[in-house]
Amino acid sequence: MKVQDLGRILSDMYNKAPQGKQVAKIHLFGVKYADIIQRNNYSIKDIVAASGINISYATEVSKGVKLSEYVVPRD
């Protein structure tokens, strides 16, 4: 999976999130895709830039990646 693919997924998760749940979905993205991001040493800022959402959300993706060590998403 490439940075552009991750950006597309992040954009979809953000845009399809219910009102008021966008930041939670960004955290969830970080949790779900942390392994791919870390294994490939991808830049979180590059992923957020590819998604088209505000670059300030890179901090929120980073929080999700860090949380991935402690949480498992439910289906």
C-alpha cells in the first residue's frame, strides 16, 4: 500500500464520519494502519497531505499510531 492509497482511505474515513466523530475516525485510521505506516517508514504528514484534509490532523493520526500499541479496533 502506498502513501496515496492511505491518503484516500483517510479521506474516506474522515468524510464519511458522522458529524462530531471526524477526529475519532482519524485516530481509528492511525490505529488500523499503524503497522503499514511504521513498517514502510511513511511520513504521516505526507499521508495527511495526500488525503486532502487539513495538515494539522497529522497530530491526530500520530496519536492513533501511538495508541495502536494499546488498543485493538472492533469490527
